[in-house]
Amino acid sequence: MTEPPTPVPSSFRSETGRYREVATVLVRVLLLNVTVGAAKLAFGYATGTVSILSDGFHSLTDSASNVVALVGITIAGKQPDPNHPYGHRKYETMASIGIAVMLLLVMVELLRAGVGRLSGGTPPTVTLSSFLIMIGTLGVNVFVVRYERVAGERLSSEVLLADSKHTQSDIATSLAVILALLGIREGFPVFDPLAALVVAVFIGYAGYTIARDASDILSDRIVIAEDDLRRVVLGVPQVLGCHRVRTRGPADHVFLDLHIWLDPDTRLENAHATSHLVKDRLMARYPQIADAVIHIEPAAPGTAGM
């Protein structure tokens, strides 16, 4: 007789819907980024403006990072299996690392181009079209940053928030390029390569912050302060103390384990009920906790409140 399929937990069904929404946002943003990047690159090559060209490559990396993110969330959306009992959520974090690596590569290329132009070259041509293309693409970037940030906060998505930071750097670099165009028009062509170097700095900083946040997750850095958790635990009357409090994971998907001390004479079923009460209070206070493991120990003399 064929066994019925194992029911998919409702929590996973909600996660599947979440990943589907994240993917939809990324596809929309990808189309916008390709359009913006292509416009800047085409105009940069046509006019020989290295600052616009650099900003175009910056925008193009947004498109590449969108593709990396789509691959990451596709894998992250798989339900837990025997080899991955905690699920595949960290693949989303790994996708963020991919974005940071792309930013590093683009930064190196822009530094090379900027330094090369400083040593010589034909001054670029600046027209009204130069300003129109930059202002138009700047408006698209502002929309994309807000759209991704709002969606990232609503869906608690690391990769959307990371990508919005990436695109946010586009706004700063586009403003720098517009200022450079004004300088070039006033007879200071050196502003063109200087703006390219500024773009590289913004890209490098964005990559650093994304890599830092992702490495914190992958290295199991503490997520919720131990003292805050301890106060919730000690609020349960039967608990005499707790220790070995540990948290790990993304800020919105935390795994927690800790040890609680109970009276040595507590009956097993009562101790079990107390551990569930502790878990329920912690998860009610911190909804970002995906799972909590509560270990029970008999209290030793002088350990109360620890």
C-alpha cells in the first residue's frame, strides 16, 4: 500500500509564497536595471565620457546581481530535507556574498579606467543629452531603491535589502557623475576620471557592507542579545536560572538554544511543560525566532537567576 505523501508544513508553504514574491520583485528590478545600464553604456561609449561609462557598468552589475539573487532564492526556497534539516535559507545569504564579489570586480575595473584617463586622453563631449540621460536614469534608480527596500522589509528578505543597498549606491554615483558633467562643461575635463574614481569608492563601500552582513550570518554571529533573552526566560516562575544562551542565523530567521535550571524535584511532565512555556514566551516576544531548543537541567545550589 502506497504511503500518503508527507504534508508540507504551513510555515514552509508561507515561505514558498515569500520566495515567489521576492522573485517577482527581482525580475521587475532586473528589467529596469538592464534598461538603465544599457542606456548609460550606449551614451558613454558614444560620447567618450568615462564617468557615464563607469556608472553604466555599475548599473549593469545591478542586473548581474539580480540574476545571482534569483538563483540564490530559488535554491533557498526548497523545503528542509534529510541533508538540510534547517532548510536552505543560507543560500540566500550566499547570494548576497555573490553580489559583494561582483561589486569588488567592478570597483577594480573602474579604478583602472579612472587612473588611465587621468594620465591622458581626449576630453569627453558634454551636451544637454548627457544631463537628460543621467537625470532620467537617476529617477529610475530612486524608484528601484524604494521599491526593493519596502518589499525587502515586508518580506524580510536579506537579498532584496542587500540589492537595494547596491542600487542606493547608484544614486550617489549618478549625482557624482552629474556634478562631473557640470565641471567638464565649465572647462575642467579632469572631473570625468575623478568621478569614475568616486563611483569606484561607492561601489567598494557597498560591497564591504553587504559582505560584512552576510559573513556575520555565515559565521553564526550572535543575533539577539543574551541579556534580553535571559529576562524573558527568568520571567517564567518555575525557572531558577539559565545559561548557554546561543542564537544564530539571519536577523529575521533565528535559531535559538539555551539551558534552563529547574528545581531537582520537578516532575518530568511539569519540567516538559515549563520548557514549552519558556519557548512560547520567547517566540511571542521575538517573532523572528524560527525555532528554539530548550534544555532542562536540575538547579545546583547558588545558581538561581544566572
